Amino acid sequence: MAEENKSKYSDAELAEFKAIIQKKIEKAEQDLDLLREQFANDKNNGTDDTSPQFKSFEEGSSVMSKERNSQLATRQEKFIRDLKNALIRIENKTYGVCRVTGKLIDAERLKLVPHATLSMEAKLNQR
């Protein structure tokens, strides 16, 4: 593969990765907005007249659901931050270079995980 001899991606390749990342950021921000709406929407759904035992189950479920949404929102915020950091690396022309080995990360890996900072070689050596 030609990538093995390259030390960095071309401007055209970086532009292609940038477009992929920008689309992922847009989608991730939409997903985060949905999670935030669900987290904020804690209106009572008319369960005041249900039996106390069912109400306590429902409240427990509601709390767990809010905690889960909060965790998902936190993960989504980190994902967006990682993607934005990838855009910075594109601007600096350091995108796609493994932070451990200094080798180029495979383009197919970057298309699937555009915020990756480790090559598969370095990732597998972490274990």
C-alpha cells in the first residue's frame, strides 16, 4: 500500500477526511440535542392516580432513564470534542499520524473512526 511510504496525508485527502468529520459532528450535535431534550423533559405523564407500588417502579425507571441519558450525553459531548480536535489536526496537517508510532493511520480506519489518534499497531500493543 502506498500509505506505508507516506509520512502524512495530502491536502486532498485531508479535505476528504474533513468533510467526513464535519458530517459526523453535525449528526452528533443533533443526537446530543435530542438527548438533552429527553433529559429536560421530566413532565409528569398523568400517573398521579396510579397505585403507589406502580408509581414507585415508574419513578425508579424514570430516574434510571435520566441517568442513562445523562451518561449518553456526556459520551456524545466527548465524541464531538474528539471530532473537533481531529479538525484541528487537519488544519495543522498532523491528522492521521499515530501519536505512538509516528506512522500513518490506515485511511480505512480513519473513515470508520475519524477521531482516531492511534494506528491499529499501537492500539493492539496497548493490551
